Amino acid sequence: MNNNEDVRALAEEIAQLKKERDAVILAHYYARPEVQAVADILGDSLALSQLAATTEAKVIVFCGVHFMAETAAIISPEKKVLIPVENAGCSLAESVTAAGLATWRKYHPNGLIVSYVNTSAAVKAETDYCVTSANALKVIETLPLDVPILFGPDKNLGEYINLKTGRNMDLWQGDCYVHRHITGELIREYLERYPNADILIHPESVACGDKSILEHPRCFVGSTSGILKHPAQSEKKQFVVATEKEAITELVHQYPHLEFIPITREHYCEYMKLTTLTDLRDALRDEKHVVTIAPEVRERALLPIQRMLAVK
Ligand code: 13P
Ligand code: SF4
């Protein structure tokens, strides 16, 4: 059997198992392209959380990283949530602990803790509001100005919000090991190298704490879904993609006539790439690995997610 036949046979097996299990396959845009191809729903962190809340399928198979599957399990406790690779983690989610947040709260009893959705269920349980990169600005703008805020764990997204809103939130000092390589210097180098291109920058990037980048007319800052919408609103034919390289799979799919240049070909999210078609098939076939969350943690973690989903 050659590789194409392998992929086709696995995709057929997955389609059959999916029907038998009444399952829906969710995948993030950073997943392997062949996994994206068999997903029912592709999305960024916000879209996937929203879909986990509304799907009617009995089983959700999450082709992404652990915090995403946990979020789905918090939102939809009546569903079986499966993660094909149990140890698909996230450097950012692992940088913050519930105990750390509890310490900050002790010193700021009237403060609010705002956590990026890239966090464990235990951290969400200590959180007042969750955000994703797609709605962080909107959610923060709903919060009172005179209340101290701890924003975490992504310091780059936090700095970006501070710059855009004029707030002075305390920032947890975590970052994403992929986006930490996307610096202001790197963006300036690409602006020079590609004078006709727009640069599409994810706000987890270090560059988003640099005002001159935010104000540059050819720099666009947006979540994965924002980045995917931008080319439709631009007259440019060439785009430098300053985020995880796999986002280009969907960009090319939506805009086959445009050119997309990855800024970080060598920096990609190895956690997102752990899930293969074989892992996905095995997860459906053997109904593994079921994501479980202690009820007392789930109950407390649900509130900040619901508050986030309520912000339209
Ligand atoms: P978004 O899906 O919100 O763009 O975040 C990207 C990411 O790093 C997911 O882990
Ligand atoms: Fe985590 Fe970064 Fe990978 Fe997203 S890209 S899952 S933030 S390590």
C-alpha cells in the first residue's frame, strides 16, 4: 500500500467509525493537514469552544491539545470527549498554576483574574473570565476600569491588550514557545524583504508588545480566525504569515489565488502535530482517551467560560 492509499483507507475507516459512534471530529487549524481534511469542524480556539457547546453528537473527538479537549468537557459534561493523544500539551498552559493565581488573589481581594483559554481546568476554576485571542480585547473592555486585573498566562497577548486599551493589567509571565520567536526585529526584516505584502501577526507573538509594529499600515494583528478573514478585506496579493505555519493550509484553501509566506517554517507547534490519522482512528475505535474532570473543578471552571461565551 502506498502512502496515499494508507491515508484514504484510514479516512474511510474514520468516517465509518464516526457514524457508528455518533461522533463529531473537531480540529484546530494547527493540526496536521491530513487530520484537518477529515475533521467535521475546523476552527480556532473560540470557534471550537462555541461548537463544543452546541453540537448534538454524543461523542466529541478533539484533534488539538489537552486544554481544548478539557474546555469541551467542561462545557458539555453530558458528552463523551475524546483526545486521541493524551499527552498533547501546551507550553503556555503549563506555565501557570491554580496556586499561583490564588496567591495573586490573596493580595488583590477585589481584583479580577482573566485567563486565556490555553489553561488547565484547575486554573480556569480560579479564574473570573476566560478569553481567547479572538475575543480578549472585547472581554477586557467590558470590565470596570478601577479594578485590578491579573491577565495570564500569555504575557505577549497581555501586553498587546494593555497597549490597545491603555490598561495596566498585571501580566503572568508565560508565553507560547512558537510565537516567542516572532519578534519586532523579525517582522521588520520581513516588511523590508516583502515590500508589497501585508504581515499577518498572531497576538501571542512578542512583536505585539511593540507599538511601532501595531501602528504599521502593513501589519495586521489577529487571532487565527482574524488572520483567515484578513485577505478577503485586503487588496494585497502577498501575505507573510506570522503565526504557526499550519494556518497556511486553510489560507491556501480559502484563497488559492494568493501567496502566503510562512515566517516561522522551522517553529511549529509540535503538540498540535502529535495527533495522526492512526491516533484518530484508534481513539474512535477504542473510545479513548476519555477526558474527565472532577465535578467540583468543572463547576467552578464553567463560569468563566460561560462569561466569555456570553460576550458577543
Ligand atoms: P487561537 O486559536 O485563538 O488563534 O490561538 C492559537 C493557539 O495558539 C492555540 O493554541
Ligand atoms: Fe500552546 Fe503555542 Fe502550541 Fe498553541 S501553538 S498549543 S499556545 S504551544
